[in-house]
Amino acid sequence: MKNKFHIYNAENILLIEKDNLIQLSHFKMLIKDFIQDLDKDSLFGLELNDLCLKYHKESFDLIYSIFLNLYYYPYEKLNKVFPGIDEHKEFLLNLTDTFYDYYRTSIRFMLADKKIFSPNRTVTVLNHFSNIVISFYRQIYENIISSDQRIYRQLASGLNGAFIFEHIKIKNLPEELSFLSNIRPITSIIVQPPFLVNTTSNKREGTFFEDNTPITKKDMDLKHFYLLPLKIRDVLAYAYVHEKFISSIPGLGTLFRIADGSFLKNNKPKIIFLAGVNNATKPYYYQTNDKTFIGVLPALDKYDYFGYFKKMLLTLFNLTMINNNVLPIHGAGLSIHLRNGITKNVVILGDSGAGKSETIEAMKHLNDHLIADITTIYDDMGSFIKENGNIYTKGTEIGAFVRLDDLDKAYSLLSVDRAIFYNPEKTNSRVVVPISSFTTTITPFKVDLFLYANNYETSPTGIKIISNKDEAKKVFISGQRYAMKTTSEKGLVQTFFANPFGPMQEKEKTQKIIDDVFDTLYENKIPVGVLYTNLSNDNDESIIKAAKGLLSLIEN
């Protein structure tokens, strides 16, 4: 079930103290939501109904009165208000825990004005409110059991985090979107881990295509939008996000670098993403008169999935790169450092599920004594840039949006304090984690090896270097892979240059860049070939052979 969300102003949070928490209208509304979402046929729901009948109370009145008496008075007072309630002590404990857990499953963020609340002061306010909530819960619980608890867990119980905004009027928008200028930009995000959220959907469907239907003011309920400015490499991108998709904002802030006030004032956005648009029925993009790319995501529940946010921004960024004769790469870029001093920069082209990360992990485990370090340049999307007769690669994201199943078993636990978890209990559960510094992302790495990840053929195994340039181009451009349940695709599919996020939309422009890149790679005798992972058949032996082949190429 999707998490409910609540937004609070920092000034209001400051006014809350332990003694007035139960009097707040929000606390009463929380009880009403709790009752509405309660499974009436569960054992707990049935016992609550029995007590309502016994004491001639509505559910809200009964629960509120119980909490009120337990908070302000000794437990004996509750027995006088509700004679015989002592027989239901286990129910009272269950009620307290169940209500507390229900509260903690909602997404709760605070809005803070940077003029008043610096990041450090905001953290102090968050911790203060968390302590108030924990203290409130413990006082009621310990009043019921008439003793201290034996184990105290100091959970982040107040808010999930905060958005700190600045009073910067956005003046560099395309004229057609000037109505967005008064939405204040978020320039810092504070997250209280663990951040686990369930969205309405957990899988992305389809890709994005151009549709010259411009967005106007009537298509957006502006008072419910937030602006997160992003610095994607050297490109300024504005993500305007409706509050119904608010759980995607921390993910975006982890995946990309948040732009600061100075970068906002001195640059014009080349990308504007509008997430939560009324009247739209499908995701699409278009260009304004000044050639700014605009991405549109409808305000429909089916698009409440972080994958749409990530891939729309990457599509728009890649289209911007193609217009600048830069080749988008859908795959992984790695700088592999061996203990003997050899360093090779390897790029593996291939979609999610192609076996890139599995091969790298196998190589590390098999040859840990040979590998000094592996620098992740990018985990999903990068670019090839031709400079001074050589091909260099750069990253795009500073984070990764990966399936939990693709991670090392211990990784999700080790990264719980830094990660954003999406739909952790569902199929295709995902996590957003930091993987690279911004400096690494913008640094050009000379390409030493370029491979295509083949996850569908059972033979050959290992790595095959292709000496014929035209044959190699055919393999890479065909973009064949076996779909691995990360999208709605099934079976063996083909995508132009294995990249449905820009190159597929602009095949003619991209083809010219591909030709130039492959000409340069082969002129410079850079090895180009195929990495056979056989991942679609869950063949560990093929992964091991691919890992051994990769290390052999790097060593020589």
C-alpha cells in the first residue's frame, strides 16, 4: 500500500511540545486515518469493535480517550473511566504499538526557510521533534505496563526529513513557462534513515516520445508543486514535482547533484521536468521556442514510480548531449586499478539485467588479490566524447537506482543509513544509493576497452573481441537483450544502440555520432567486443568466464 504523506512547516514544528502533542488537530486526524485504514476483520479490529460496544463509544472517541487518560493520568484513572479495561491490557499495548507503527509508515517532511533554518538548525529541530514523539509513545506504553521497558530503541520517529528552500525567484525560464517562476527552489534535503517508501507502482512501462502539446498554467496546480534544481554534469535541470510524488524528491537528490543558488542564478535550464501534470495521459517531451527540453509526467497513480523520474531526466539529458555531438552510453563505466600498477577504463554497454554488475562482482571475488580498486564512473548512463583524436567517457549520475536483488546480500544492510528504499517488500524492489562523487562524474576517462553485454546467447562464453568495425557496430546498434523483469518488456527485445532514452528517439543524429566514435576507436586500436554473461539462463559459470576474460584483457 502506498505511504500517506504529510508536510509540516518548520515554524509549526518548533511550537510542538510533549504536553500539547495530543491536543493537535493533526494527532486527531491521524487517529481517524488509522481507523479508516484498519482491517476491521482482523483480531485487533474485532476486539476494538467489542470494546466500542462495551463502552458505548465510537472508535475515535474510545482511542482518543484512552490515549488522553494514559498520557495525563496514572493507569488507575483509566480503570475508573473504563471499568474492567484492565482485562484488556494486552489490547492496550497492541493499540499503542500498532498506532505508533502506523504513524511511522507515513512519509513526513518538514519545509524550512534557509533564511531562518540553516541545515544544522533544521537537524536540531528534527531531532527535537523525534524525541517528543518517542517520549510520548514511551510514557503511554510504560503507564500501561507500570514499569520501565527493558530494551529502548531510539528510532527516527518524528519526521523522515526536511526540504530547505531559498527565496530565489526563477528568472531564466522559457517565456512559455514563466508562470513557474514563483515556486521556491529546494537547495538542501535532509533525510532521516532508514528511508523506506512504497509507491503506487513498482515498474516502468514504455519509453518517452516527442509530442508538441505545450503545458500551460491551467495544467498545473502550482501551490502543490516543489522545485528541485539539479546539476547534471554541466547542465541545469529543473524538476517540478507535485506533492503526490513527493517520495521521489529524496531519490532525485541522491541520484543527481542538487544545484546551489549560485549555479541557479548564473545558468539557464536546458531541461525542465514537470511531474504531476493534469490533463496529460502519457509521459512525453517537447521543446520550447528557445529549444529547452520539457518533460511531462501525468498526475496519474500509475506513474508514481521513481523509474519514470530517473529515465525522463536521463532521456532529456541525452537528447541535449546528442544535439552537442556527444554519444549517450547506456551501461557501466569503470576505472579498474590492478595492484601491479595497470589501470584500464572499461565501458560495458547494456541495459539493466544484462549482467554488468554481476560480472564486476565476480571479477572482484575471484581476483581480489590482483585488483587494488574499482572506481565507478557511472552505473547506468554515461557519454562518449571525442577530444584530441581520442574517445573519453564521462558519467551522468552520482547515484544508482538498482534492484535489491542485484546487490551483494549484505550491501543493502550496510548502506541502510545512506540509501533510499523503494517498495522493499515488492517484486522489483529498488534502492537509490550514492556511488560516485560529482568530481568523478565530470572527469573525462580515456576509453581503453568497449564491450557489449550479451545476456541471451548460451555460447560462446567469456569475451569475444571483434576485429571488423562494421560487424561490431551492427552488434552494438542492434541492442539485443533478454528482458529481465525490470520493465514491462518480455523475452528477447531489441533497442537501437541499447538505449531507449535519447538515441532511439534521435536515430539519425545518433547514427552519425556512432560512426565517428567507432571510426576513432578502431583507428586507435581500442579493443571492442562482446561480453557473454548468459544471465537470462541464470548461468553462474558464464559469469565467471566473463569475469576471467575481462581481467585477462585488462592485464594485457
